[in-house]
Amino acid sequence: MPTAHPNAADCGRSERLFTRSLIDWFAPGAVAQLHAAVQAAEAWHITPVTADLRDLAGLHPYAQSRDVVACNPPYFTGGRVSPDTARAGARHELSCTMPDVCAAAGLLLKDGGRLCVCQRPERLADVLCAMRGARIEPKRLQFVMARPEKAPWLVLVEGQKNRAPGLRVPAPLVTARADGRPSAAMLEIYGTEPKKEAP
């Protein structure tokens, strides 16, 4: 069971600030911006850290200290690469691969700690192999689709460090209703009450 206030890390390159994270690893140029965002949001529980998640030696001060590591890694290994350096690095595996992410998570996580990853369905085999390669056992897998009749466009995978095999696959998460409004499941996730229908 996760703790009420887990020590968490968000490993990745992103312009967003994850308010549930305690430590975030980002590209060096983004650190000043992140510090400003933390102050503006009064999110004092977040500490931006400049580090390269591929440099395991540099992460050793945080070894086995996290209950949860979350990552929205680069999705693509090929295809057109954006001319914008930041966008290219966020979308393509130019400087960060799934094995890199899982190796860093394996170092950061406590025994039994959880790695949570979102990835494209076509990369599912890569995620599962990389997790097991870092002694993180896939424990939960859920596909995400816009509507029930649509093919999944995302897969959510949760693994636990040094745990026995046993994978649960709940029903897919459907994000929208037929009219395009958020589904009940999405409203529950975000803690939002659905609007009442007009009489």
C-alpha cells in the first residue's frame, strides 16, 4: 500500500510541474524556471534537482529513498524529429531511453517502491522488458482510450521493485463520453463533480 505522503520523484524532461513530486530531475536550463514555478505555486514540497538520470553515480545521494518514481518518457524511437531541441528531446529517445529510466528508478526506489510509466501501446514490450531488466516487476497495466470503440492511444504501467511476478490488467480507462465531455472515470480521477444536466 502506498503511504499517505510518499517520497516521490518525477524523472523526465518536461515543461510541466508535477505538484505531487518531492524531487524533479530536469534539464539544467529549466531549473531557474522550475524554482520560480515552485514559489509561485507555493509548492514548497517540491525540490527541483539538476541531474542526468543516466548518470547513476550522480543519483547515489538519493539511492533507495523514493516510494514512487513517475515518468512520462519520450515516446518515439524514429520518425520525424522536431527542429525544436526541447520538443525533440521530450518526444524522441535522443538522450533518454526506457532502460535509462528504469535503471534510474531501480536505484532511486526503496524495496517494494513503485515505478509508474505512461507510454504508447506500441512501446509496451520495451517498457516491460526494461522494467524487468532493472528488477522492477510489472504489476499493473491499463490501456487508455478516448472512447470504447477507439483503439488505445496510451498505456499505463506500474511496476514494483524486487517483487514476485503477477500482473493485473483492469478494464481500459475511457477518457471521454460520446458527446466529447470527460468520462465519469476521468472526473473521478481529477476530483471533479459532473455538471448536472439541464431540465
